[in-house]
Amino acid sequence: MGEAVRKTSFRVTGMSCAACASRVEKALGRVPGVVEASVNLATERATVEHGPEAGMEELRRAVEGAGYGVAPGEESGEEKEREYLGLRRDLLVAGVLTVPIVLGSLPHMLGLGVPVPMGLLNLGLLLLATPVQFWAGRRFYRGAWGALRHGQANMNTLVALGTSAAYLYSAAATLVPGLFAGRAGVYFDTSAIIITLILLGRLLETRARGRTSEAIERLAGMQAKTARVVRDGTERDVPVEEVVPGDTVVVRPGERIPVDGVVVGGRSAVDEAMITGESLPAEKGPGDEVIGGTINRTGSFRFRATKVGRDTALAQITRMVEEAQGSKAPIQRLADRISGVFVPAVMAVAAATFAVWWAFGPEPAFTHALLNMVAVLIIACPCAMGLATPTSIMVGTGRGAERGILIKGGETLEEAHRVDTVVLDKTGTLTKGRPRLTDVVPAGGLGEEELLRLAAAAESASEHPLGEAVVAGARERGLALPSPEDFEAPTGLGVRAIVEGRAVLVGSRNLMEESGVRENGLGPRAEALSREGKTPILVAVDGRPAGLLAVADTIKEEAGEAVGMLHRMGLEVVMMTGDDRYAAEATARELGIDRVLAGVLPQDKAAEVRRLQQEGKKVAMVGDGINDAPALAQADVGIAIGTGTDVALEAADITLVGGDVRGVARAIRLSRATIRNIRQNLFWAFAYNVALIPVAAGILYPFFSGGTVPEPLRPVLGEYGFLNPVLAAAAMALSSVTVVGNALRLRRARIG
């Protein structure tokens, strides 16, 4: 089934806690043909790897069978806003009615007299509390009923059970007081405040979770809506969806580039910061690639569209970030396993709490038993646990995308923080990947400029990269190059040409020997340049040696800083290259690299990475993502370094969109910050439940059984050390908001 396995992602509605996500995951996992299912509470998305026998209809049935729904497409901004406004309306209704309920309950709580009969006051409280319970709190009943129909329980079950118990007990005490021996107290304030606080918590959580997906929204907002294309000789504006590959697109200053393409006319500076993270505008001219979504700053230009729609770099990046935000880190599996059994376990603890305190508690035993049960049900809601990991992953991957660091998912984020060794491929990663003229060494009476002018003129008809580097070097120096005559390019040796009537030879030692030209002392200098990692090129004019040129793939300006950043993080830095050891060690010395793997053929790179792993190292391999693909796959974390539309999105776990090698350190720093954030979230979520469920169940009673709770603690622990259910609701809401708020701190994480 391997080749037929495909990935489907869809939105799941009705989830409210980690247990919900775990239940949907298990239901999907039981569908025949499903290889793996992952459900993310923060993004409300399920991602399923499955064979052809598990179609969308089977997956939908499984989700609905677990008591949840499947929604088409992405959740739009309008839907999010509608959800937020609905929550806000319910909260306002609950809040407006809860204030008089609390005020009306104060006389009972404080033992004060009231000018109206207590029975009449309680009836008024019942009338106020009923719409809070069944209208403002209807979402809890709907969620609980959906779960119950499928034999399940979730967070809504806990809230509905807890508040209903307090409300129904109070309603019975109001309407049929004879059922209770003596005068029964009412707790309408408890149920109303709990519903109001939980709605408040959900409102804050919804708003905060909305902020975690801002990276996606920003990426979507980069897409231009229209494009100015040339058709039938005239310019016309068309929707960007109608642009096809091959169209000529015109871009003016200040406009967004609509799709990917190659410049065919004009020059400009383009701000690519949103895609590459590079702050300086990139100069663009004929032959240069441009990326859809970036902003044209200065001049006008025309380009030929090459990638449109789902194929553009922006669309690929958006898809990758969406998948990463919807993925899970292995660290989340612990939370998922606990959440799967959490709600039934809490219900059992709540039932036991009720039974114990009704049987053995202080008078009024039934009331204490009921309130303790409500406190356990409310405080145990595992929202914080379910949000701890996915919110951090969403914010972390979004933060990375803003800096041109595309991370494939939660597993990559977690693995990257363990890396202790970074292997950097030399060409294209530490170096610019294109040769440049570095040295001009005249001999035989010619000056530097004259030597270079004659050599470059001879090479101007050549298509060899070394020859192009010589010509580019001459043009950078402002030299005018005459046209060569009788041009010849013997294969692999160099070039021969007549320049201004002079016979010029430019090339290797073999070309000189074949042409009968002696080196005349240039040999040692050529060898010295070779040891520096440069390629020496001999030049002869009219049969006599005239000098040496040297060409090298120059080191990127930021490479030394990047190596320094990695060292300061405590990482070992290894350079891998096909160069000979002399040249490789010269580069390593210049950059301060610890270890060199020289003379490595492309097909042997993966074996070298494996050898490092056998030494017990956790290896990140950094390469161009195409010819380094086997090594990237072998490494614990593969990091592809690319530029613009040349990004190798499939080759690596992490892709650095700009060509900046400093992104390697930033990616590892981001991973460390995200995992640290997840651990903080999980600690607080677990610690909160572990600490407060026993308190809610009444574990403090033996210390205060004589009614000895200190006066300042009585609003929290009452007379006997029993946790006030209202405070349990406040703590539960606060824990979720705290976790999401802590995750949002990653947006400001300093990653360099």
C-alpha cells in the first residue's frame, strides 16, 4: 500500500479539550486503511495518512461516530470572528445576570437578614440563574450530549455535570424545601459564576489562539489579488488566478509581484523580507528570478510567469507552515495518553468524592459532598493540557516562517533542539557557489590591468564558469574588453585567441606545455594559490608567460559569523567538501571550523553523516537540498539552504528560504526556545491538575476538621478546607489562558 498512501487534512468541529482530540484520533486510527492519524486541538485539524480504501466519507463517519463534526475547507476569518462574537454575547448575558445573582446571594453567604422572605429571594435567584444555566451555558449541554450519544465524556460533560448539580440542588431547595431536613442553602451563584468564568476563559482562549495563526494569515495576505499582464500587445489587469505560465507580467514601483517568474526587461530593487527574512532589497535585472508576494520598491520591470497558483513559492511555504502548525511533537504523546483516560478518571474521582463526603462529611453533609464534587469536576478540565504543545508549535513555526525558516513539523522542532553537531556542506552553503576572480599576478613586464584586460578579452567568447569569472572580474574593474579573433577552446584546457593582434593563451599548465610555453617561476606561486583553495589560471602572450590569475568560490560574508553563532551555542561545526585537504583546511581556518571532511564525493556524503552518528552525535546536515538529498535524509535534522524559488521544500526537515547560513543557528535556537516553552506549558498544566484535584476533593479537611481555616483563607477554603467551586472555575479558566499566553511569548523570542 506504500505508494498509494496519501495525506488528507480537514477541520474537526466540536472539540474542547485534549481528551476530545485524543478520542477523534483513536476513532480515525480504527478506520481500515488508515496508517496514521494526528489531531491538533489548537488548529482544530485532523491530518490522516491513509490508503485508497479509507476515503473521506469513511473518515467523516469515524469523526461523527466519536461525537464530533467535519467542516469543509479552512476556517475563515469570518467564521473565527463569528465564533468570537457568539462567545462574547453569551458571556455578556451570563455576566449581566450573574451580578444580581451574586448580590442576592450575599445575605445568605454572610448570614444577614433581608427585607423579603428568603423563599421569595431564592425564587428570584432561580429566575435569574435559569437563562444563565440553559441559554448562556447551552454550548456545554450540546457538547456533553453529543459525546453522551456515542458513549463518550469530554470537558463539556464535566462542566455540564458540575453546574447542573449545583443548579438542580438549588432549584429543588427553592421549589420543594421540604425535601431537605432543615433549611437547605442555595448555590445559584456557584453555577452562574462557574459558567460565566468558563465562558470568559474560552473567549480569551479563542482570541489568543486566533493570534497563534497570524503567520498563516500574514502569508495569505501577501498574495496579490490582481496582475497586469500583456496580452495581444496591450496591458490589462486580470485576477491573479487567471495568470498562466508564459504570461508577460508588468510590475510598477510599490506593487506586489503577483506570481513567480524570471525578469525579461527592466531593473529594480525588490523587498523579499517577507519570504527570505533578508532586510536589504535584492537587485533584480534580466534573468533574475522574482517571487510572488514580494514587493517591488524602485523601478518598473517585466517578467515571464513561471509558477502560478499552488506552485508558487509563497503557496508552497504557506502549505508547509500549515502542515507544521497542524503537526505534533513526540513530547505531546504523553499529554495525549493521559488525556485519553483523564475525563473518565475525573468522573470516577468526583463520584467517589461525593460518596465519601455524603457518608462521612460534616453537616450539612449532602451540601459539602455536592460542592466538593462540583469543584473536582470543574477544576479537572484538561484544556490546558491539550493546548500546551500545539499552541507552542503553532507560534514557533509561525515565528520561524517570518524569519525565512520553514520547519516541517513538531517532530523536527523537537529533534533540532537535541543537535550537538552541525555539518556544513562547503559549496553554496559556506561559499557563494559561483567562482570569482581573486588574484591577478603579472609577470613578464605586463601590468595588472593589461594582463587582466587581455586574458578577459580572450575569455569573453568562452562559456566556461572560470572564464566567466575572469570576464566579470575585469568588468568590475571597469576595463573595456576588445573582441577576440580566431577563438579556440580546447576541451578542458582553456582558450586561445588573437586580441589586438597578440596571441593570448589562458588556461591550465597542460595548455601551456602543449603550446610550448615555459612557466618561468610561476609554478610555485600557482601551487601556493592552490593550497589556499583557489584555482590558478596561467596566461601567456605571444608565446611568453605573462602572469597568473586565480579564481575561487568565495566565502559568504556572513559565514564566519554563522560559525561563531553555532560555537557560542555549544555546537561542534564540521565542514564537508569535495575539495582536497589543503584547500578545505584553508577555508576551515579562515572560518574557525572545528573539523574538516575533505575529498568527499557527493555519493559518499550520507555515509560520512552516518559515521558521525555512530560516534554518538546528533547531527544536523546543512546543504543545498538537491545534490545533498541523501545526506539530508540520513541526518537527524536535514537543513536545506536555498534562495527564493529554488527552495528544496521536499529535501529537508528545515528549509532556509534566504541563502543566509546564519539561519542554521536561528533554527536551532528557535527549536530550543519552543521545546523550553512546551515543557513550561506541560509542567504548569500537569502541576495545576495534580495539585488542585486533591484539594478540590477535600484532602485538606483533616487539617481543618474543627472549622479552623484561617480567616484570610475562608473565601477560598471555606470553614473546613473545602475548595470553593467558583474559585475552581476561575483557576481552570486561568490555566488555559496562561498556557496560551506563555506560548505567545515565542513571538518575541530572540533567535538572532
